[in-house]
Amino acid sequence: MTELKSDKRQLMAYTGSQGNVVSVIKGNFAEGKAAGMCFISVRTIGGMDVMILPDRGLDIAHLIYKGVKISFMSRNGIVSPASADRQKEGFVRYFTGGMLTTCGLRNVGPDCVDDNGEYHPTHGRYSLVQAEDICIERPDIQTAVISGTIRETALFGHDLTVRRMIRISDADSSISITDCLMNNSTEEEEIMVLYHYNFGYPFLQEGCEVRFMGSDIVTPRTPEAAGGIDKYTEISAPVDGYSEQVFFHEQQGNGSGMAFAEVLSPNTGISARLEYDAEVLPVLTQWKSMRSGDYALGLEPSNNFVMGRKPERANGTLKKIKPFEEIEFKTALRLKKI
């Protein structure tokens, strides 16, 4: 396989334009549940194709690498916030999946009614909030950076802001996300944050293996998961009626505080390595759904155990952010041929 040029002068000599190395296209969906939504499509000469959704918190819909679809897309497809069923238990009808769905900022896990009577939907409201102040930059010939602000607020209530920066680099086939969460209120706020990275077919198929760090402590969430604890790293073919299994992983970060999990796909010859800052995201939730039609693997760094706001508070694992405090969350997905 021919190796692509990495020197700017050489790349410009071959391509004539930075846009031919990393192209960035903005557009809108014309029909269906996504009608009216905007998207940002980033395509690189090295084989990355990334679709970002500003109308859903700058989350990532599709990811294709070297012609292979890496991301999972639920049967719902891409759903606009305007078309989302916001009633109780509506999450299963608007959950897109995609490469990344961000969950939070005030609930992660099952929906619940809090002690003060406030209703919190499944996995919070973040993914239905439109981003603003969107900016596209090109710091070098092989990189595009998309950034924006997501605000989750309420009158007489919380005032949380996420400043998201997505860095897509063709130099090392990576997508790096840095979120700065800010509490703009004079009141302390309880926060829950989860990065729902989702892998699907054809990248995900039988024969795939999931690898974790040597320091990994694994806890099954349910009796169904406990029954599959001896095979949590294995991926099977789709199974009719399969009950999803969820495992909690606690990994110690390296010298920089970063931990990782890696999915190896021998049939496609591709590896996807998810890195995350274990200092602020101490729990990695593994969602294993081998169910026919809902065939997916989720690797989800989080600052909690994904049991919902009230149980996490009772467990002493519900995190808080002080007035005007800022907390930085970092995750990255790195792709390569194996």
C-alpha cells in the first residue's frame, strides 16, 4: 500500500489545495426525521469521513475509515430535536447512536423524578441541545478543528455551558474531543457526563475482540451481565432476542492520567482505540448489545456509574461543580490498519 505524503510542500504539490487534503462541507438534511438539521462533513485524503451534528450538541453521526463504516446507527436514524419524542421513555425513539452521543449534563442512566420533583429524562438533555458560536479552523494542512458552545440552562435554575473542540487529524487518523464544562451559576450543581461511543457493522462483527488496560476492574451491572462476565471481551454474531449486557470498568490511567479500551476487527483489518482522561472520567461503561437489529458495542467513559441521578447521589458517586468552576473532559478515538 502506498504511503501518503505528510510534508505540506509535497501535499500541496500533489493536491494543489488544502481542501483536497481535508475537506469540510456544511449542509442540511432535506427530508425525514432529520429534516432541517444542519451537518458538517469532514473528509480526509487518508480515508476518514466524519459527520458532525451541530443541532445535536456537536455529536458525531457517521464515521467511515478506509471505506469501512465504524459507527453504529440505530434503527431510528438521525433524528432532529424538533422531531424527538420528549415524553417519558421517549429516549428509545430518538436515540441515534452514531459514533458519539453525549449524555448529561444533569442525568445519565435511567430517567427519574428527583427529590425536588424535577423530571430528568434518560441520559439527560444534552444531545437535543443545538450548538452555537460554531467555528471551523485549519491549524495545519492535515487537520480540521470544529468548535462550538452548548448551553443547558433553566430559569431560576442551572446554567451550564460546554465549550467543545473536535480536532480531526489525518496525520494520525484521530478524532480528539476536548470539552470544557463551566458552571455559570452562583449555585453548586450536581453533574453527570457520559461519552456514548458506539461501534457497529461492518467494523463490528463476530471475531472482534475488546481489549482493556491491565489494571481493569470489571463489575457487571445486571444478572444478565453477570451471566456473560466470562465473555465480555468477545463479540458474537447477532442473536435474536439477546438481552443487552452492561459492564462497568475502572481503569487506572497512565502517567498522564489517560486510560484506554481498544476494539480489534480482524475481518476488516482495522483497530479503533478509545482514550479518555480517567482522572475526571473514572468509569468506563461497556454496552454489549448482540441483539439482531440492535447490534452494537458501546464504550462510554463517564464520571459516574450510569445508574441515574438519585441512585448515584445515594451511592456517593454523584459529582458536583462549584460556582464558576471549569472542568475539562478529554476523549480521543484513534484508528489504524492492523
